[in-house]
Amino acid sequence: PADYNGTWNMVSNDNFEGYMQALGIDFATRKIAKMLKPQKVIEQKGDFFHVQTLSSFRNYNAEFTVGVEFNEETKGLDNRKCKTLVTWDNDRLVCVQKGEKNNRGWIHWIEGDQLFLELSCEDQVCKQVYKKA
Ligand code: RET
């Protein structure tokens, strides 16, 4: 599989506002969150991932093994519970977050020194690009 290890800095963030609205995140949090340029710190050992989304405002921590469904609590985001499963689609990481929200999940892939992330919730898609530090 692909190698996602490293520190990645955000370069663009399209429709994060729409994604956060679809998650029901409150106005005050959205105003702060959309100004952020988070950093992703990814540690990958085979199929095991530790993904930290770091920002001056709040951090989000995710740990998972590809192919193993787990209970995700989206602490500090919308604070919901999901049954989450990440799988490989060739070198792309595809995540489905089953829960209260329809069509919730994300896709990660790498092109050159760029990391792409597409976040979906309901009818909203947020497209983020990160560059390797
Ligand atoms: C921040 C700031 C506070 C508000 C929101 C945030 C969103 C974080 C997201 C993280 C996604 C992580 C993924 C990890 C994959 O392994 C930046 C913490 C809403 C959307 C997809």
C-alpha cells in the first residue's frame, strides 16, 4: 500500500463551511475553524494509522486499522458516534462513517508531495489539499 507517513501542511480547503454546516457545527466554532490551516501528522505501520489533525484551536486524533470497523466518537467536531470503517481502494484510503448523518465519510490519496482529503456529509463535499512538510 501507499505510504502516508509524514507531516502535511494544509494548502487549500474548499467548502469546509458547507461540510461543517452539514455536521451541525455551531456558528462560533465554524467562524474560527474555517480560518485554520491544520497540519496532519500521520504515522502508518502497514495497515495501522495514527492521524493527528493539529491546529491552534483544537486537535482531532484518529487511530484505526484498515479493514477493521471501530466506534468513532467525533470529539471536538460534532461529537457524534459512528461505526467507522476504512478500506483500501488501490492506494486510496476510503472511510465510511455510519451513524446519524447520511453519506458521511472521507477519502485520502497522495499525488507527488501532496495529500488530498475529500470529506463528505449529506450533500456536502469539502476538498482539502496538504503539502508534505
Ligand atoms: C478541526 C477544528 C475544530 C473544528 C473542526 C475540525 C475538523 C477536523 C476534521 C478532521 C478530519 C480528520 C480525518 C482523519 C483521517 O484519518 C480542524 C479539528 C470541524 C474534519 C479525516
